[in-house]
Amino acid sequence: MKSCALCGGDVENTPRLKDSKGRYMHRACYERAMAAKSSGAGIASGSGAAAASGADAGILPIQPSDRERARACPSCNAMMEGLARLCIACGYNLDTGRRAETMVNASGAAVDVTDDSRRQSWAGAMRKDVFNAIVIFVVTMIGALVVLEGTEGTDGVITYLVIVPLEIGLTIAAIFICALMWLSPGRPWLLTSLRLAAVVSTVSLAQILIGLALPSFFFIALASLVLQAALLAWALEIEFGEAILVAIITIIIKIILAITLASLVLSRF
């Protein structure tokens, strides 16, 4: 508790002063001390005698308390800080004498989202990517069918048309499993699926052509792995090193899924 150096009373919630020595005193006590000093009389404090001639030595007004700084808003009577110029309760501005507008002005006519140039640019890029994936898939499929028709005949074509769609489905499923574990394709799944279909058709065409030129299982497998990794890097928008890991994992998952699917089919018969 802060006590008056002259009368010993509490000065916490009353107008008070503070001298250079850090002592507090009531403003009224100080004024009486000054009046006594001017008349040559001394006064006694509650804690002991004090000479009036020294009562005002170094006395300085202290900073007002928070309660003294606070004041009521002229508009809504909410308490405001002494230095505040705007009431946070009603928005009354002490400088202008009016309430500040707090409502949001109307923005005018609604703007069509198709006018957004960034949205149009993204949509255009998306259409281009989808078109490129479809073109790659169709061209490589036609090329593989033409080569198989000339080398293996109708049986080769039919086998190819059965195997490739199945491999596309297994590849998409394998990449989806990789996505559940850690992989995050850079584009929507529709575009990713179309790109994966293009990857499968391109790799299958390359396997057919490499097999005709150099019928070596090891060389075909190695070339297919490198080509598949490069195409997966494009399809999934990942680094080539990560694409090699994804290609290996995808091959393993496809083998497991194929064996599982074959087991389910055979169990039906």
C-alpha cells in the first residue's frame, strides 16, 4: 500500500504527488503544507514530524493511475483510455465528433469468375496437358497395333488389346498406393491417370520395337525401366531419381496385384 508521507493515509485511489525521493503524498496534504509554509507554520505527519519548509522539496506530479486516465465515451458511455481518440465500443471519434462507419461498402456488380485471367490460363494449360496425354496414348497404341499386325497377326493384336488396358489399370492402382504412402502427384488424378495411360502405351511400344531389334530379356527390362522412370518423372512431375524408385515399386506392386487378380479369377473356376 502506498501511504502519504505527510499524513500516513492511503494514496492509492486519490490525487497524489511524488517527490524526487520517491515519497507519495496527498495533493490536499501538499497544498496544506504549502499553505503552512507560506504562513511559517509546521505540520506533523502521521509517521512523525516533518518541517513544512522541506515538504515541497523535489515534489513532482506523478503519472495518473489507469482509473484517472479512463473516461466515458460521450456517445455510449463506455470507458475509454485517456489517450484513445476512438471508442472501440461504438466507433465514436473524439476528433470529429461522429461515429466511424464500420459497415463494409457494397463492392458493386458481381464479377464473373471466367474473367479471371489466371483461372483462364490454368484451365488452358490443363486442357493442353490432357490433349497431349491423349495424343501420346493414341499414337503409341496405333503404332504398337500396326507393328503387331505385321509381326504377330491378329492374335498379337487381340492379346495386346487385352493386356495393355489391364496394365494401365494396375499402373494407376500402383501409383495410387504410392500416393497413399508418400508420393504426391503434381496434377489432378484425371490428368495423372491419362498420363499414366500414355506411359504404359509408350513403354509397351518401346518393348515391342526393342524386342524386334535386340531380343534380349535383360536389355529390354533395363531399357523399359529407364524409359518408364523418365516418363513417370514427366507424368507425376517428380525428380528422375525418385521416378526410378517409383518405377521399381510400381513394377513390384503390379506383379503382386496381377498375381492376386489371377488367383481370384482362378478361384472362381
